[in-house]
Amino acid sequence: MLKLSVCIGSSCHIKGSRHVVEDLQYLISAHNLQELVELSGTFCMGKCQQGVCVTVDDALSTVSPDTVNAFFEKEVLAKVV
């Protein structure tokens, strides 16, 4: 199972983590990947200046509401399909 963790700390929240989480929930559901992808929230990952921090199996990425679709295609779909 692919594990996604989205920072929901205050800095990432201000940068749009709520929208990133909602978009990822939608994309996981729309592609019927609930059995293959685990989405969770976490607090500060220590990279606050970089934007919304997301880990995919412990590999850190920076995502924004504008880049979440491209991130999903590259970092999630490419690894589970």
C-alpha cells in the first residue's frame, strides 16, 4: 500500500493543505484506489518554508492546490497502476 501523508500544521494549512487533502481524497476515490493508497495527515515536517509538505512512502514533496493533480499523476498513479 502506498502511504501519503499531508502536513496539516499551521504553516501548511495557510498554504492550502486543506485543499490538497480534499483534492487527494477526491482523486483517490475517482480512480478507485482506496485499497492501494492510504492518505493521512501529520503535523510539522520541518520544511515550512517550502509549502504544503507531502510524503509518499517517506519521500518528501512540496505540493500546492495548483500542483496537486500533476503530483497525483506522477507520484501516485505512476506507482500504483
